[in-house]
Amino acid sequence: EAQVTQNPRYLITVTGKKLTVTCSQNMNHEYMSWYRQDPGLGLRQIYYSMNVEVTDKGDVPEGYKVSRKEKRNFPLILESPSPNQTSLYFCASSLSRRTGYGYTFGSGTRLTVV
Amino acid sequence: SQELEQSPQSLIVQEGKNLTINCTSSKTLYGLYWYKQKYGEGLIFLMMLQKGGEEKSHEKITAKLDEKKQQSSLHITASQPSHAGIYLCGADVTPKTSYDKVIFGPGTSLSVIP
């Protein structure tokens, strides 16, 4: 089944403890992106990647890192999480930037930083 | 204010009734996407519109992009409980460039009462 897989689905952590949220897609998509979703603010892009080893900042990149060493994987790294990073995170992929098919989204990771 | 606005913010309808959700952009839309999100879960791609006046349908859901390409409407005919969820519009607001930014509206929450 074609899908984007995120792990974990739920995570509670403490301030300052490094964490990684994994994202993997099995559709050979070039483009991958991370979003966070907050009430009243909608979806905001954190980072995106046009292809392997090509990443760039979205609208809210502060406090996050990403890497794209393989086409299928695009992990999101929080080096020192803070409570304002408590949010619902989504990974998305698409064949290319303008495919007409939209993005395929993962199921989301609900992160709580205490 | 947000670049992409949706109205209404929330909607409660009786099963069988028709409804319309609007998405308005402050910029010209070069591509407009509609997604559905079940509460706390990932987004499911519904359809994409690119040309002014374009209209697409999927089952009982019809979306249209207006001629001036700054507004889209999503119409559901004879609503069913399975239509309940959050509907988000996403938009390409930059002309053809090496990177096309997709922004998202805040979403419209739809509840369908049996």
C-alpha cells in the first residue's frame, strides 16, 4: 500500500531532551515536507526537501532540523524541544512539486513537551 | 490575517442537506487543493483545481475555482455522516518558479447529524 509512515504517533517528552520523528514513504516521491498543525493557525511548513541531500526552510524552521540522506526517509529532529513545540506534526510527500495529485500525508505525530 | 481564509469556520448540518465551504485567497491562486482530515488524523487529498472556472467532482463532492482564481468553493450534496471532518484548502500562490509554496487555510469543521 502506498503510504507515508510516521513514528511515533504520540510522544510526551521533557524540555531539552533531543528527539527524532521519523517519516518514510514507499512511493519513490521526490518531494517531502514537514508541517505542524496548531489550533487557529492551521498547517505551517517547517522544512521541505526537493530531493536527496536538498533541503530548505519553510515558514517556521526555528528549533528543528531535517536530513534527506535517502529518498524514502525524511526525519524531523528537535535538538532541544521546548513547550512551544507542542503540536501535531505531519509529514507529506509528492511525486514532484506540481503533480496535480496533491500531497500524501502521514497519520501525524502528536508531540507534547513538558 | 491569514493569506488563505475559509468560511465558515464550523458547520453543523442535518444528514441529507447540501452545504458549501469557501476558500478565499488574498493572492492569485495557481493551484488549489482540497483535503479532508478526520479529527486528529492525517489529511486525505480530495482534488486539485488549476484553471479559472474549472470544476471537479468526486462522488457527492464538487469543487470549483472561480474565474479570477482567488476563491474556491467546495459543495457537498446530500451530506452523510461519513462526510464529517475538517476540510482544508491548500494553495499554490506563486507563479511557476523553482519552488512552489503551498499554504493552507485554517480549515472548516463539518459535523453531520443523522
